[in-house]
Amino acid sequence: MTKKVAMFIDGESIISESNQWLDVTDPASQEAICQVPMATEAEMERAIASAKKAFETWKDVPVTKRARMMLQYQHLLKKHHDELAEILAEETGKNFEDAKGDVWRGIEVAEHAANMPSMMMGETVENVANKVDTYSLIQPLGVCAGITPFNFPAMIPLWMFPMAVVCGNTFVLKPSEQDPNTPMRLAELFYEAGFPRDVLQVVHGGKDQVNQILNHDDIEAISFVGSVPVGEHIYKTGTDNLKRVQAFAGAKNHMVVMPDANKNQVINNIAGSACGAAGQRCMAISVAVLVGETKDWIPQIKEKMAEMKPGHWKNPESFYGPLISPQAKARVEALIAQGEKEGATLELDGRGLEVEGFPNGNWLGPSLFTNVTTDMEIYKTEIFGPVLCIMTADTLEEAIELINNNPYGNGTSLFTSSGAAARKFQHDIKVGQVGINIPIPVPLPFFSFTGWKVGWTCAPSATSTC
Ligand code: NAD
């Protein structure tokens, strides 16, 4: 019988009484891994009530003690790094290096969270009026909730609950229903590190369970990471209910290439950042803007992309894994078909690719379009697959204008050897995270992750510095 995933509610590991269960399958084979429940209303209520009760005592635990538990958690995460990466690779299909990277980026957050005492220092001004001093305190809010996507099942939950909990909040985590085993193991290690079990509750579900969180009076703040439509819904409903909400959503990231850039570096970085993790990264490069004569580099870019072979996570030769589900694969394939129909040139077609030994995997080979225009669906929509659109521009100014007119603003990068071009780009571009000669400018946890425009909305919360 297929394993049923538990939930961690009110200090207990429980098997849901729900009559709605989803299958979680290995994306490389479609074999069943487990079943995940859509928590019942009563189970959700119990989790939130337990987190609320836990807050009354947790907020008074000295911050130094909370930070020491976080140090222990960081130690356990490092000790179980490979084990976590294996669980993650099995349920996402990511290659082992990417899976380890996903876990590692989360470990860095736990490390950062262990520094919380100094980050919680307030401010004081002496003698603001005659013999009157004023000070401000940083205090926890109460019950916070996190709703996370499938594509980083270790890093993104770890962006959220360690920071919230170490500040003295309690937390309800609703991870992606597509890969629940990684966050469950993260929670087990969290309890093992000494955190009281009711400080972190883990529930499973989808739309209905998220709506219960959004409309619940006892939830003070919400962190969301996922797609644009869901992010908008969460931001609007959460803030309508006067909650603090941060919502990080989808992306369309452009890489601009100047003629003075290092050609080999550009070609390697374009191919790697477009295909890595099967393009299922909010910071993936999905549009390359070739300025001036760099349009002549297209044959080499195509050749390099064709070398990026997908495969099973246990095979060290696999550059990337399958897409998360047959539905995700069908969606990306439909977008490729639409790109062709709309007149773009499909230079590389990844459809129909087979991986030996895994005939049922959600494989898609690297795909490359040229002659892409801004009115095409492949340009307007986040594809979330190993698909690159190449566009051209005559000048840096033209490239900047193109990007600034795009509704997304998560990340972007420029490849150049000119300091002046780099300065102009980073100053004029209306995108939140900018890389110069770095394709994927993801910040370390002591900086905010801060996209702009569609895909990033924020009302200050207890779990971020935005
Ligand atoms: P998704 O929006 O489908 O799901 C995210 C979460 O929302 C899941 O927990 C899911 O259960 C829940 N959800 C789904 N539909 C819902 C609904 N109608 N109402 C309420 N909740 C709902 O996203 P996904 O496919 O899991 O993840 C991929 C997306 O996440 C991409 O768009 C990607 O760009 C984005 N992402 C963004 C960042 C970032 O930091 N900006 C990072 C990683 C991923």
C-alpha cells in the first residue's frame, strides 16, 4: 500500500482523516512515492489553535535560547545534508548536485537565523524631550504561515519558518502538495534540535486549506512563494484581511549580452542558466538579448544547449532532471507548439526526448527559439521549462527598454567587460535582482530576496526585512 504522508499538528504526528488524497509520483518514472492529504477544516483549525497557544509561552523563551536551538538545527541539517538531498531528488527529479544545493541554500538561512539576537536589537534615543527617553522594541507577531512551491522544497520552507520561529513567532507551514516529504523531514529535524513541537505545525493541502489560512483571524502574517495568479490571490485576500503578506511569484528573466563580453563565459552561462533544474527556477534565464554582433553567437549557444542532457538523479552525467509532472510537461510542450505557430523559429526542439531506462519520465530536452517578438505567448508567459528565447537589440539602451517594458521583474543579468555599461544597466534597469557577469543573481540570506513588478509584492512581515 502507498505510504500516507503524516501532518505535524499540536505536537503529534497524525494521519489525516481527509477523504481527499493526492498521489505523489516519481517524476522520472511515475511510480507512486506516497499520498498526500488535503487536510480537513477541523485539522487546519486544530493546527492554528495549537500554534496560537504555543505562542503564549514561546515568545517568552529568551532569544539566546531560541538561537542556540537554531545552531543545533543548522548542525542537524548539515549532518543530514545528503539524506535530505536524496529525499528531495527522488520526489522532484533534480540531479543530486542541484538537490544538495537546494538543501544547502536552506542551511544558510538556518545559519543566518542563529544570529537573530543582534538583528532583534531595537533603537533608543535619549532625551527626546526634557528627561524623556524613547526606545523601540522588535517583538514577535504571533502565528505566521508559509505557503511554498514545488521547485525548492528544502530552501523555500527554510526561508520561512527558521526566521519566524527564532524571532518568537509560531508557524504553520503548508508545503507544496507535489513534494511533501522533504519539508516533513525538515520538520522532524527541527523537533530533534529541541524546538517544542507545537511551535511549528505542518499541514497539507491546496486551495481550500490556503484559503482557510488567509481568512483565519489568528494568522498574523503570511509568506508565499509560487505562481503569479496564486500570489496575487494570496496578497489581495491576506491584506484585505489586514494581515502582513509577502508574496514572491513568477518570473521572466533576461540576460543581456554585450559584444565586449567573454564569449565562452556567455555561452556556458546562457545554456546552464536556461536548462539547469529543467528551467524550473524562478531565477532561470528564459530570454537572452544579444546586442549588436553577438547575434552571430547563436550557433554556438545552440550547440552548447544541445549538450545539456537530462537524466535520472542517480546518474552523475544528468545535467538536469524531468519536469515535475506530466501536466507541467504538457503545458511547456503546448507553449513550444504555440511559439512555432506564432512564427518564432524553433532552433532546438526538446519534445519527444527519451531517457534510457525511464520511458515514462517527464523529460523535455533543451529547446531554443530565435526570431521571438514581444507579442508572442512564449515571451509573455513564464514557461518554467528548459526553453530559451533569443532576442536581439542594437544597443544596450534598447535592451534595457525591452526589459523595463516586460511586466516581470524578478532577476536579470548583463554580460560585459565595460564598467560604464555595468553601472548604467544596474542603475537604469527596473528589475529587483541584477547580476553583472553572473547569470542567476540570487542573494545570500543576509540580503532580502527582492524581485520587482509582477511577481513580488510585500507588506512588511515578521519573517522578512522587506
Ligand atoms: P503554485 O502557485 O501552483 O503553488 C504554490 C503554492 O500555492 C502551493 O503550496 C499550492 O498548494 C498553493 N496553491 C496552488 N493553487 C492555489 C490556489 N488556487 N489558491 C491557494 N493556494 C494555491 O506554484 P508552483 O507551481 O508550486 O511553483 C512554481 C512557481 O513558483 C513559478 O511561477 C515560480 O516562478 C515561482 N517561484 C517563485 C520564486 C520567487 O522567489 N519569486 C521562487 C520559487 C518559485
